[in-house]
Amino acid sequence: MASTKVSSRGQVVLPASIRARKGWGPGTELEVVDRGNEVVLRRRSRRAELYPPITMEEALARLPRYEGPPVSDEEIETELAQYIRRDWWRENGGRYVSGRPFPRP
């Protein structure tokens, strides 16, 4: 295990072997995570910048809206059954579900 010291300016030098293994060259931005009795360094994620957190209302507003005629439960069940008989069997090689195979088309 490698060790290092904190300088008077609060700087820490990471051993070259660790920097090389992680691919952390000069200028690499790291996140510092305080986990109680330990501190974790990890490459800074751009996820938060690219995908900022949103509220549930914002997420729902981004979903496409169905603007067709109303569809009954029976119509949905009929379409699903047709899909299962026609496409699922072909796409999945007739795999078993709950111990029973889907009926062949």
C-alpha cells in the first residue's frame, strides 16, 4: 500500500504508479468524496453536467403523449396476445415462461 503526506498548502501527491494505472495525467479533474473515516478520489464525472437532475414533473413532461383514440383494456390484451403468439416466439426461440411455452403462432 502506498502512502503520502498532506503538504502545508493542503496538497497531496499521488504515487506515479497509481496515476499511471488510473490514467490520471496532468490536469485530470478528480472528485473528492468524504466517507466518514476515509476520503475517496475519483475521476470527475461529467454526468451531472450532461444530465442535470430533474423533478418528476419535468420527467413526465418530456414523455411523448399518446394522442390517438382511446384504447380499451380488451384491445390492449388482444394486441399483446397477438404479439406473443407472432413475434415473441420468433424472436426468442419459444423460450418458456413460468414453466409453460408460449403457444406457437
